Amino acid sequence: MKPLLAIGIGNRLMGDDGVGCVVAERLAGHPRLPECVEVICGGTDLLRYAGQMEERSRVVIIDAIEGDAEPGSVAKFEGGCSGLDEHQDHAHHLSAVQAIRLLEMTTSARCTLLGISVSSVAVGTGLSPTVDARVPAILDRVLQELDGAPSDSRGLP
Amino acid sequence: MKSVVIEHLARVEGHGGITVELEGGTVGKVHFDVFEGARLLESLVCGKRYDEVAPILSRICSICSSAHSLTSLKATENAFGVQISPQAELLRELLYQGESIESHALHLFFLAAPDYLNFPSAIALAAAKPDAVQLGLRLKKLGNLVQETIGGRAVHPVNVVPGGFGTVPTIDQLIELRTALREGMADCDAVLNVIASLPPTDFCHCDTAYAALLSPDLGSYYPGDEVMLVNNGDRSRVRAADYRMLANEQSVLHSHAKHSSFGGRPFMVGSLARLTVNAQRLTGRLAVAMQRLQLQLPARNPMDNNKAQAVELVSDIERALHLVEHLLRDGIKDERPAEVKVRAGTGTGITEAPRGLLIHSYTYDSEGRITAADVITPTALNAASMELHFRRTVEQCAEREEAVLARRLQMVARAYDPCISCSVHLVRRQ
């Protein structure tokens, strides 16, 4: 089996939508990143990474999430991401939730989605000040997950 | 007056929809509302240096990121009069073929096939037809490998730069690519079997005008700077620099996307248009594929765009293999990018993205910074044609049951493989 894979996805031209990519980039050079973890900074199409998921037992996906939670908080979803809308919002690629469910059917990988609540998704480079200020805490939470530390699904306070 | 409003096109769009007004047997307004994100992103590059532009605009779309990068570079190089080497031209075409393989495989196997088979999603398709889904995944992986090898990564390529490429692939990488493409060739029959087995979709017929890049060697996506329009046997040519004459954009009240027409007629871009405009290419294996799929040109059914994508998928793998073999036979030169001397001016690049003509046009100042940018996507060019085909679909449907109409309209929309809201990627709580 290959090492654990962490994939940050999103669009960095759309404000907080790109937070998964920002986290993946900072993760890649982080001194606390376990040696047994590979990191990909992706685009918006998770299915694009089906090949990289082969022969992995676990994949951690870091993505922006829309909802009522506090911006910058992190929520964990497993087991096919129940509780998340799988609606296809994209013209020519699958939603992240659909892609996760499909990839769990077609590869050996079990997926964990770490969803980061957003403040603003609009055309523009850079994160919102609220989410940007939370990036160190978000990184800490993601590193805990990658390090195999016990975690819950309540999200950061 | 009865209105059929499809606010949420399943697997198509979250920020738009179709509105149809019916009065008895008469079809009133048919509107297709589009949120077109690309236009808003243009403002992000104003004031940017020429070498910052392609990496930013490649983010317009995750599926077409190579297309946006390459079209952006073509526009910039045209503005500065930069001539890239024949090897760089060939590598860019190979990158484009990789993107097309990945994109067509995604569309045909994960988005269109569930429509035809009445599955709610690709997940249901995977449960019922795992072989078809595995085939699609293999082809996507093949397209990704081409893009990783040439572009430096599978999405948002980092190795294409003004003047050429940062680095060139090694012989070993090209040999690995050749092996993978040969395996891909073995999958081509299976592709045609899957597409040929899909139920017929004869619910929209009308004369259709087509526009595509005149391909110098008939099957390429990158080179060329002249567009041909085919309309009922009439052929017109438009040069890249005159793209505004081609797009002829008009604002419409009901949509954020402007509507394009040529000679007063909407036109369709994409796979079907490419095959129609460059029909001389359809020989050998492609002629057999056309026959197998019962695809005849010029097509009067927009659903045939799916069949045309399948023909292109076969063609793309064959051409990519041919390009790799060409590079291995002639030897790959370790060349640097052509020198870029900035100057004030305007440049336009037109290429064939997987879903049709893609136009980038920039104006630079004397320091090489953008003062104006214009990006016209295939979906924007297709918007008026889509609306025309939606109208014909409703007119030609004997039933007025909303569910029947909605399914047909969604399938026609899907056949265009539209890129509407792909600039945002959010997961939502239920």
C-alpha cells in the first residue's frame, strides 16, 4: 500500500473556495507533516485524482464547505460523507461528495473529508480575513488528523 | 399560460436553468439563464505581468485548465510576436490531446451515460455497470498521465510558459507515455461499444450551423488561427484577430451570458462542429467509428455531440500516440523557451477546448502588463444555440408532462457539455 494521501481542493480565484489548496500548500512544507503522508494541491475536480488514490488505504480530502458553522471551523465527514449534499453543481465534473462516494466504490481508499467552513466565496484572490486568520488552527487540526490522533466531528470551536 | 421552470438542471448547473412558457400546443418564451463566471475573472488579470496571466486564467476551469493556459499563452505570444519552436508546438498539441482524452472520458462515462440510462448519478451507474465506469477511469488516468508528463501536473499546468516549455519530457517519460497510449488504443473498441449501446435520443432535430477552428492537419486543437462556419452548405471564414465578428455578442435580459450569432444565426461549437468543419479527417479508424455510432454529418440532432466526442476520444488517443512516436523518432531537443520581448499591442489566441472554440484576447502596455482582457468560452458561444435546441426539443415533444420535458431538456443541455459554474467548488450541508 502507498502512503496516506492528503488532497486540498478548490479554486484559488474564488476567495475562500480555495482554502483547501492554501492548506495543502502550507501542509506540504510543514515540519510536523508525518513522513508517511503525501500531499497534493489540487483543482476543483476530485475525480481527477482517482489514479493517485489507487493502492491507498486512506485519503484525506480538504475542501471548503458551505453552511451555518463558524467560518474557519473544521468538520470531519466519513462513511460516504452522510449529512452532505451530493447535488451536482458543476457542469462537467462530479461534486466532491459524489466523487468521494464513487471513488470509495472503485478504489481501495477510504476517504475522510475535512470541510472548512467559508466566509466569502466570490471572484478574488486570497482568503477572507476571517478564514485567513484561522489557517494556523486549521493546519493544526489537519495535522492531528494526518498524525492519526483521535479526532471528533464537532469542528474547531 | 403554463410555465415549465427547470431551476436546477441536474448535473448541469446550480446558478441557472431553463424556463419554457406553454399555451396549449404553442411554445412561448424559451429562456436559458446562465451565470458566466469567466467574465468576472477577466478583471483579475488587468495590470498583471504577461508571465502571470496564464497561471491565473487556467484556474477558470479545472477540466479545461490546459486549454485556458495554452490559449492564454497563444494570445500573449501573438501580442509580442513570439514564434515558438516546432517542437514546442507539437508538445502543446500533445498536452491538448491529453486534456481532451480526460475531458471526453469524464463527460461520456460519468455525466452523459447516466442520462441515457436514466440513472440519477455516476454512482448508480458504477453499481450497475462497473466495467463502463472502470473504463472511464482508465481513460481519465491516461489523459492525466499525458498532462502530467507534458504540463508538469494533471491540472493547472506549470510547465507551459511564454515562449515554449520550462522543461521537456525525457526519453524515458515518452516511452512510458507510449506504452500507456498503446494500452489506451486497446480500449477504443470498448468505448465505441459503450456509446453505441446507449438508447437512441431522437427528440430534437433542426438545421444547425457549426463553427470550429480550421485545423492545419485536420485533427489538432492548438494550431491554426482561422475559424470556419458551416451553415447549410455555406462556408465562411473568420480570422482570429476578427473574433468579435464571429462572436457578435448581444446582451439578453434573461441571462448573464451574452448570446452569439453569425449572419443572424446561432451556431454550435464543440466536437460535432470540429468533425463537420474538418470532415476530411474522417477516414480509416474514424470512418469506422462514425459508422459504428451511426453518426452522419452534417448532424441535425445536438445529441450527436456525444457520439462526436466518442469519435474524438478514439482520434485523440491515436493522435497522441502518433505525436509521442514522432518525438521519439526525431529525438527530443533540450531547448529553452523562445525569447519574449515585451511591447505594447494586442494579441488574440483561438484554440479548440474540449467543448469548443476558446478565445483569449489581451491588450498589453509597453511594460508587458495587461490593460484589457477578453475571454470567450465555448459555453458562451453556444448559449444561443442551446436555447434554439431547447425550443425545438419542446416543440417536437408530443407530451406536455413536465418530467418528460425536463429530462429531455437536461439531456440536450448535457450534450453541449456546458461549462457554467465550474469556477466554484463548494460542498454544502444538507
